[in-house]
Amino acid sequence: MFGGGGMNPRKMEQMMEQMGIDVDELDATEVIIRQSDGTELVFDDPDVTRMDARDQQTYQIVGEPTEREAAEPAETAESEETAEDAIPQSDVDLVRERTGASEDDARDALEATDGDLAAAIDYLE
């Protein structure tokens, strides 16, 4: 987990617990970091550790990333996520792929079914 410079890992865990630091390994299959320049760093099958200390969470990602162009601009993704009742573009795309419907029809079906993917697909089929 951490390199303690030769310190006994058990002793290190005890010290961290005394300081109120909690460390958990997460079972992540993929981590994507979207950068402001429109590229993404994609970590497939990474080792992810979350450390909680003083009401703040810190994540450590260990793995070899690949770089790719972002699927959509970061500004669009942020504005989409901040709208409470907005249907995520990824859901619209999934319904379109499964049904062959247009983007507007897929979005309408998702809105009609309160974002339920399976119901939206059934609605269009």
C-alpha cells in the first residue's frame, strides 16, 4: 500500500489509525481523467486507493494510462452534469445504439420514462 522506508506495514497501519487516517483499496476497473486540452488519460484496471483524513478524501491511482481525445468537450460534460433534470448524453447514446432512434427521439423517450434506460428502449421498440 505505502512504502514506509522499511517500517513494518502493520505498525504503519496502527499509526495511521491513531492519526484518524482511513485507507481503503477500491475495486476500480477504469479511471478517466479529462484534461482541459480536450484529451483524456485512461487507466484500465488501475490500483486505486482512497485515503480519508480530516474530512478530506485523497485518491491515488497506480497504473499506465493511455491518452485519447475526449468524447465530448469538458465544458459540455460539466454543464450536463450540473443540470438536475438533464438526461446524460451517454444514456441518450446508449438508447440510440440499441434502438436506432434519432437523438431527439432517444432523449424524448428517456424523459418520458424518467431516465429509465430499459423502459426508454422498450418505449421505442
